[in-house]
Amino acid sequence: MNWINTEYKRALTHSEKITIGIISKTIAHTGFEVLYDKPLSHFIRCNLDDLSQEERNTYRNSPIDFVIIDKESHPVIAIEFDGPHHTHDAQQKKRDIRKNRLCNKLGMPLFRVGDEQTTEEDKISLLEFIVYRVVQWYLKKDEIVERVNTEIADMEDEQVESLTEGGWLDPSIDPSFIYDYEHPFAGSLTVVEKLANDYHIQCDLMHVKHVVVENPDFKLSFLQHSAWVTPLGTLEDTTICTLSNKSGKLEWFPKEGLVFQGKYSPQIELPIFDDLLPEESYYDYRQRTGRSPVAHQWIPGLSSHTLGEHLSEYYALKSVEKWAKENLESKIGK
């Protein structure tokens, strides 16, 4: 037999192995599974006449890095790992945009990650949080809805009317709000516990359950959350909180308190057209073309808004932790 020269290729890069490790750990014991390197045609049937020739080729042949499936083997979310060449290679960027557009057409939520999203912050990565929120939404949503319906059934009609006034659900009976509060970003909880245990700071924020501090020296209170669209059209969330001196023992601490803020730009919107001009805003693009350059997709259990709230709050907490480490350790003998 005549042998030919061959060279084995890596089935997964180091970063992809980290990604699949995070996904596998997060979905363990849930009944959900992760499949990788399979095209969209493996998961979704569609009318090919609705697709362009390029989209048909992508649908049939272009593999998705990772797809999480539920207990019935239905696809829940697709995840693509983007290395540096996804930013610098013009042809790769076009292929990515085509895949974004196709996933949007087919109703497949897609989240793109890089090394930043797989890096742990306070023992949790952003990818882990995304996967956790998606999977737990499917596992917990029916139970939360049933709980809310049971509470409503025991209410008087006047109370129900007051909680649904104007067609809006009061947060106390809104399943999405309840789910959001019960599934916070774990990194925030870690920082809150550090602030409580190491610096006697009581935290009273939006998405963090309280850690009781007896006779706290300081109290961190939520002041404001805002979300605004940058000139280019991307979303930026900001959380502002205030730190006050509860004990009055530290004379050097400002009487008016200190203000801290955290910012985060959620990257859930995906570009779906490749003719957005450099420095052109989404608004100007819509005015020029009559269409949106990005897909405003809803990822189950986690919208752009809620992701921005959780992560901007986390970074506000991190700024407080940094200040406490620099200013309190020597003054309170830690």
C-alpha cells in the first residue's frame, strides 16, 4: 500500500474547548445537550424558495459551532465562537453576517462569543450566565406562571385590576420580572458578599438579594439605571448607586456620600447587512436603506435590556469593591 503524507488537524481550538467546557458544565443534569459543527438544516426545516442561493448554501453546508438542544431535541440557542480572524478577515465578516441574517430569518437565537465572554469574572463568565439564563428559563417558566396564576386566583377583582392597570403587569405578577430577580448574575452576589463580610457594607440594589449586615458601617443604595443609544446606534446601560456612611464613625468620609457607576454595552444585536458605512449610525442607515442593519433578537430568558441591567450593576459593584480595597483596608484595620 502506498501511504500519503498526512497531518492531523485539531477538531477544536483551545478557545473552542473552553467554550464547550463552559456550556457542558452549565447544562449538566438539566436534560439539555450541546451539539457542535452541524448546519442549520440539521435543526430547522424551511422553504428553500424563501432563501437566496447564498443563504441556501449556508443553510445546508455552513456549520454552527455549538447548538444547545432541549429535552425534546429542539434547538434552543446557537453559539458561535469568533476568533480574531472574524474581525480582520473581510470575507469571514461577510460570511458571519450572512449566517446572522439566516438565523434571524429562521428564528434561531444566536449569540457570538470571544475570549472576553469566556473569561471568568468573580468565578463566572458571561457565556455561563447567558447559557444559565436560557436553560433555566425553559425549566422554570411554567412553574413561575403557575405560581403567579395561583396568587391571582386568591385576589379580589379590584386588586387584580390595580395590578394590571393600563394593560401592564405589575412586577409582582410579571413572570419575566420574577424570573429576572430570582436568577441574578452570580458575580454580583460574590461581590456583595465580599463587601458585606470584609467592609461592613450593606447593599440594596435592583438585582441582588440582600446579605444582612449587622450594624453596617456603610450602605450602598440603588439610585438610577439608564439605557441610551450611542451615536452609532449601539445600546449602553448605566447603573448609578450611592454609598453612605451609616455609622458616622469615619470623619473623613464625605457627608453627602459617594456616587459610583457601572457601564455595559450588551452585544445581543447582530449585524445582518454588510453595507453599513464606517461611522454611520443605525438611524442614518435606516434613513438611507429603509431597513435595520441589525437583528434585535430576543434570547429566551435574557433580553438586551436585562443583560445590560445585570452587567452594569455588576461593574458598579466592582467599582465600589475597588474603592473599598484602596480606602478602607488601612482605615478600618482590615
